Amino acid sequence: MNDLEKIIREHQGTFDDFEPSESHFENFKQKLICKKNRRLPNFLKVAVIITFVLLSGLTGYQIRKIQTHEIGLGNVSPEYREVELFYTSNINSQINMIRKLGDFSNIAQQQILSEELNDMDMRYSQLKKELQLHPDDDRIIEAMIEYYQVKTSVLNKIIEQLYQIRKQTKSNLNVSV
């Protein structure tokens, strides 16, 4: 390193004599202008940022969706899948029958029925969450089966009452004729 410093000090005059030519500064200025033109326009930057935000949001949504995936009774075993399928199809047919039989011109009656069914469904959702945390707990599985049994029993009682109401209205119509 000392040799290099020594050479530079000895030849300092030759280094200081030379100035760059006028065209050198012009060429340098042109290169700077060309580099400025290569920059992305602002709207492209905004588009890239928006795309990044959307993709990261979608990725986060997918991850959250995977994490909150609820397991049901059918995910425990094939036998329970059959039980769940039996009860859900039975419940759906009972609800359809109630809709056919019931004259829900009274909005309050319809609202009470839907609130009760929603309340039962919320309890079942809680059981699903517990099953997700403890998939091997037989008490939760039994509670889920009991939920289905209670719901079908309640729906059967509603159907029976609707049949009785229908019978009474028919007999009242026959008596009045």
C-alpha cells in the first residue's frame, strides 16, 4: 500500500493536469436521463402494489379458511357418516313436511319456529367445534347423535300438532256444512 501512495505522490502533477473533455459531461448527462426514463410509471407501481395486497389477502383468507374447517360427525368414521346422513335427510324431509302442512300466515309463529331451529343449529355448531378440538371424545359424538335425535323428535311433535290442527279445521268445516 505504501508503494502505491508513493507512486501517486510522485506523479501527482500528471493526475491533476488532465480535465475531462466537454463531451464527457454531456455523455454523462445523457446517460442519467436515459436511466430516469427506465423507471416504472406511477400507475404501474400502484398496480403492482394493489396486486400484491390482493394476493396476500387471498392467501390469508385461504389459510384462515383451512384453519377454521369444521369437522362433522361424518369425518370421524364411515359408520357415523351414515348416521349423520340418515338424520340430516330425515330432518330435511321433516322440515319440508312442516312447510307443506303449516299455514304460516302468522309471521310470529314462523319466526318462533325458525328461531328455535337456529338455536338448535347453533348448539350443534358448538359441538362441531368441540369435536374439532377433541376428535376422540365419545361424549361429544354421543351428544351430536343425541342432538339429531332430539331435533327429529321435536320436528315430529310439530308435524303431529299440525296434523291435529288440520283434522280439527276439516271437522269444523264438515260440522258447519
